[in-house]
Amino acid sequence: MNYRAIISTTIFVFVVHCGYSSAAVIPPEWADVRVNPCAKASWQYLFWKSDGKCYPIFKQGYPCPATMELVFDSSTKEAKCQCPSGRLYWEEDGRCYEPFTPGPCPEGSFLHPGQEVQSRGMQRQDPLRRTLHQVQAWLGQQYEPSKVEPLGFVHCKQRGYCPANWGFWPATELCYPFDSQGPCQSGSLFRWNVVTQQAECGCQSAVIYQSSTKNDTLAGSSWRPFFWPISATCHEHHTNGPCKLGEVFGYNQSAQMTQCSCSKQLPSYHAESGQCFEKYTRGPCSVGMWLTSHPLDLPQYSMPASVRPAQSTRSKGSKTRKYSNTQPVANNRRNSIKQSLSCYCLPGFVYSEEDDQCFREYTQGPCRSGYFFIRSDEDDIKSPGLCWKNPCARQELYLPESQRCYAIHTQGFDSKKLLLLFYSMTDHIKVIVYLTF
């Protein structure tokens, strides 16, 4: 039985009378035998006028074209064929395709829905990632076709080019490092599949294929170093992943298995607490701080793609496998270098010695009403803060770039229509995000 129709169309009405309740089922439109004779047998069948036969609703293929499904048209009160939810119709061949895939497009391009897609479902573990990622974090969410209704002109769009060890993701048109979470949901990793010649999100204990730099042939590359069998999920190394606070996820070469652990040899080790934490997260730090190796050390979870490939330094006589718009990676460890992690103020935050925490610059912070908190020495990023008379009114923010006050959610000072957002990550940490149109 096809439960999809029942789930998507059945409405239950509860009637309460004299202390008793009863439920009534409102059938879908096609349950009316006057418009759908096949409803006599079951709601799950639609009448196809061309041959006078009954077919299961949402059936893909005949009497519809191979990539279309049978649905009920409320306007005509008849069965019709259309693309499954989230698929795109290509008029030239009359077929339906997944958006952001090669589909019917020429090599090196992908099928675009013709509109700016609002993606949903990204599950990043730490809010700091989303904020520092700014707009890219919103666009970098995992794409769910069932939640998108394409409205614009469907067309083929040229894929972007990424540096080595990074892959292009059509849904966001950004580059992400391989073997990282990238644009994927929590529990999945961003990797290159030589078989499909596409970067993809996934997780499995089986083998996928990557390039062998030694002989340039297809060689098996296991998910084992990233696979956590307890939850059947995959995680980036040196992140918290499935581990408890104070431990990070990694791969034990000797035991040939993934594990949650902490040791002084790991790049995620925090000497002061004697524990391990994911870099660029709060960890054991005070409010307004995060763990990093230097105040100016910022994460890069993605980068804009280039319109043309980078110039290769390889000699003319050398042989190499060509990859479309991306390059596979044998090893990508952004935290592989041993660095000492310490607590530093978040970008745009200033340290208060009295409170032992950081506050966003040019906000009231620890100061009394009518003052804001600024860095005592503009040239020294480690300098503590001091209180300064606030020239701005309530619901205004001071922007040091223009040395003026602007109302929250206004255009700001930029001639390119820079939109100012006041984004609150927690009750204590607030960040300004800029969007350029």
C-alpha cells in the first residue's frame, strides 16, 4: 500500500461533545467517484482518461514518462503527470532531473533551478561556526530537494573551480575542503567520488574510490578512518564529533579504528585544562572567547569558487588524470600541525580584565549606561578594553569604519547597499554580519 497519499492528504478532525471525543477522516479530492471512478476500489488509484484504466497515485513511469509521476490536478479534477517534488523539468528532452546535478547539461556545468534556493537542515554543532561563516553558513546548509519549489528559469550553469583538496558544491556555488563536514549535515562528510566524478556528502563503512597519485588508477579509499560504528556516522578528525566534552574524534593507526581520546600529542590539546577541544569552539574558555592558536587565526570553512582553473605548475610531459572543476585529495588535515590552543577573544571582541571575559567592541559590555567598551590600544589586538562615552542613541550601533551611528537593520554607510544585521548567538554574545547585494 502506498501510504504517501494518506500521509500527505488525510486530515483528522476531532469533535468534542459532552465530554466525549471522536475523530472524523476527511478524504482527499480524488476520493470522489464523480471525478475519479477508480476511487471505488481505493483512494490510492487515479483514473487515466487516455486508456480508461486505473493507476496508483504517485506511480513513477507509465502511463507517465519514465521520470514523471502520476498526481491529481485540483484545477482540472483529472490525473496528470508531473516531476516529483524537488525535481526540475527540462523541456528539451521532457525529463525530470535533480537540481544541482549534471543532468542534461554539458560537461563542466550543472542544472540550476533559476532562483536563489533557501536551503534547510544544516546541523552544525557550534554556533561560532555559523557566525564566523556569516552568509556562507546560511547558504552552506544541506540541500533538501523536497523542501524546495523551483520558480525561476531552469538552466545550465558553469561549475566553479576550486584549489587542490577542495571541492565545488553546486547548491551553494562555494568550495569546501574534502574530508570535512563542509556543506553536509552532521554525521556526513564532504568527499570526492571518482566513479561519479562529483563531490558528495555521505557516510558509509564500505569503500569509495579516490585517485591514486602513484599510478593514477582507481584505488579504494575506505571511510574507516572517519566512520563511527556506534552511531553509524562519519566525522571530521580533531572535532568533537560523537565524543564527550574534553575529547576529540580521531583514528588510531595501530588499532585500525576510530576513537574518542585526548593526549598532549594532539593538535587539539589545551594545556591549561589538560583536555582536548575542537579548534574554534568555546571549549573551557570564558564568555566571548574561543580556542585558537593566535588571535588572528580564523577558520575557513569555505571559499568562493573561481571562474577559471588555477594555472598548473606541472611540466608539459607529465601525465595526470583530469578532473572536472575539482581535484581529489588523499589527505586533508587542517589541524594536523601541532599548535598550542589558548583562549582568545572572538573577532571583534575585547577582553575585560575585571570580568575575565570578552565583550563585543562598541557595545556597553561591562561599562555603565551611556558608555561602550573599546580596545585601549587599536594597534594591539591583545590589549584590554576601556569604557568610552557612547555617542549613539538606543537601538543604534557605532561603526568604527565610518565613525558614525546607524540604526539596527538599516542600510548602513556603504554605497553598495550594505545591509547591517544584529545577530544574537547566545544571551551574551552578539555579532554584526554584513551582506553585500
